[in-house]
Amino acid sequence: VQEASSMLLDHVVRSLYSSGSVEPVQTVLDACAAPGGKTTLLASALPGSFIVANEVIRSRVPVLVENVTKWGTGNIAVTSVEVNKFAALPGFFDLIVADAPCSGEGLFRKQPDARSEWSPENAHHCSLRQRRILMDVWPSLRPGGYLIYSTCTYNPAENEQNLRWLLDEAGAEIVNITMPEHWGISTVENGGTIGYACYPHRVRGEGFFIAVVRKNVSETDSAAGKSAAIKQTPFRSGTPYKTAPYKSAPYETVPKETAAKLNDWFTGGGHQFIRYGKMIHHIGADHLPRLHVLHGAMPVRYAGIETAEAIRDELKPAHAAALCPFLNVDNFQVMDLTRDEALTSLRSEPLPAPPSGGKGWVLVRYNGLGLGWLKHAGNRMNNYYPRNWRIRMRD
């Protein structure tokens, strides 16, 4: 569950793109993504976009992948690289979100221990790190694209002063966002910059700061034309993309017969299936070219929807497929659970076999939402819920 103030990002994104006066967002970078609250929010607010969720701290990647998987939208790829690696993709992103690590002043009420970690030296260090992040991702933003910058602090050195620095150093333009008055959001104007702050005594949430800048359309990016991974050809509708030679992508296309079977697993159209080792992933046809280019620039930790494991002639459904909102439930045996049964399933414990139904894979649901897979083995139902995700607490 995302902190309430951080959800202001949804309003900002919809304000930027709901008018129809700008081109649709096709490719998005969440530069500091873990644990994934903003990534999943972006996936819902911009359902047709391809979202790259990057988390540089390796130990935080598993929870990011878990939350992306549970969201089930399938339009997300997860990476774990230093953000300067994205300079190899000049003009690739229409929108970048940088929820930068900060001194955490906005969390003092919620997390009193955060006070003991604060110091002027730490705040200064955070400011320098934030500037480095902003400048590292800037080349990968297309001219005319937006960068949304946010922190959970009130410190001007980390907020308004960093915005002023970005305007001066990169030629960025500040963007105004209209905030409903009754929300209690404070407009912060300083040095020709405009940002929006959530203060705990004014909103029902913790401290948060957010601002938007736009990359000047006339700007010639210094990195353009220098990348070995991709030439400066933003992915626009109807515009062919070009990639320079690079090592082969670490995935394979699946045989037509397998793809035909998997197509029946999902509703709608535009399905593509790629194989990483034994695991087959679903990726939207519109997103596959972008994923291909991303693979050419950096390792990808997770992409699309992990759909099935190919074991000889059998397709063993992956847990992520059960969570997909466009899974074709008519193609599977379905077992709707009570609340107590659902909790048993989420603890990765076995469930009693129903009196009817054939052997094989069974999709279990609660209130119409997929929870995972059971395998009907005759006298019992084996639970395939991931054990590292299981609920350990009991009522």
C-alpha cells in the first residue's frame, strides 16, 4: 500500500497527459523504483506505455519484482543499473520519474528514528547525489518530454535549489500543475521554480515534494548520435526505430505452436511470447521492440508477465499468470475460495480437493481476483503459491 502523499504522482501524470495536447506516453523510466509503489501507479495511469523500473540497490530488486508481478499489468521491465547507464539510450523516454533518495525530513512524524539519521552533512550529500541522478538520466529524456522530480523532504537544497540547478545546467523549463485547493497542497515558489509540497499538518499523509520540468524541444542532446546501443530516434507512432549492432538478446521467440496455445491463455490481442531459458514471458507486441533495445543497453531482471515453464510438451503455468487481469479464465479450471480458504492458500498450505473437477491445474480466486495455482492430484490439491511470498502471520 503506497503512502498517501506519494500518490500525488497520479494527479500530476494525469494532469500532464489527459488534455490530449501532448503526444501519448510510450516509454517511461522510474529511475529509483523500489519498492514499486510509483511504478505500479504509472502502470495503471499509463496503461499503453512501456515502463522501465530501475533500482540500483540489488537487495531491493526482489521486492520490486514481487510488487510488479502482483500488479499483473505486464507493461513493465525491471533493471538494476547505475542511472548513468541510461545515457546509452538518448531520447528513449517520453517521461522520467525520479523519486530521489533524500534526507527524509517528511518522514519524521511517521518514523521518529529518521530524526536521528538526519544531519546537515547528510542533507548536503543527498543534494549532490540527487543532482547526479538528474543529470545522469537527462540524456535519455526526449526533447519535449517531462521529468517528474520528487522527494520525501522539505529541504530547499534538495528541492527548489536542485530544480534551479537543473534549469540552469540543462535548460529545462518548469511546468505548472493545478492542484485542487481543498487538498491542502502547498505551492512552493523559490528562485523561479515551482514545486508542490505535502505538509503533515495540512494533508492526511506524510511529507512529500513534487515538481515537473520539461526538456526544451530545441535542445540538441550532447549524447545524441554517440550511443552504441541506439541512435537518436525516439519511438513515435509510425516512426521506425533503429538499433546499432549489439550482442544477441538473451531471449528467444517461442515456436508458433506454443505461441498459439498460450494465446488462448489471454483475452484480447497483440500477445507476444519470448523465452528466457525454460521460462516463457508474455509481452505486448507494441512493447517488444522497446524491450529489445533495452536489452541491448543493459541487463534486464524481469520483463512482461512470466507465463509458463516449458517442460517437454507441458506448459506449467507460472504464478504471475494467475495475477494477470486479462487472463482468460474460461481456459482453466477455476476454484473460488472463501476468505479462510484464501488465507490458507496465501500461506502456501494445501487445500482439500473439491468433490468434482478433473486433475490438472486449477486457478484459485478470491472475490474474482486470481491468487495462484493449485494442482489437482486426485485426493489433494498441491499449492504452488511462492513460498517466499507466503503469509507467515496468523489471526
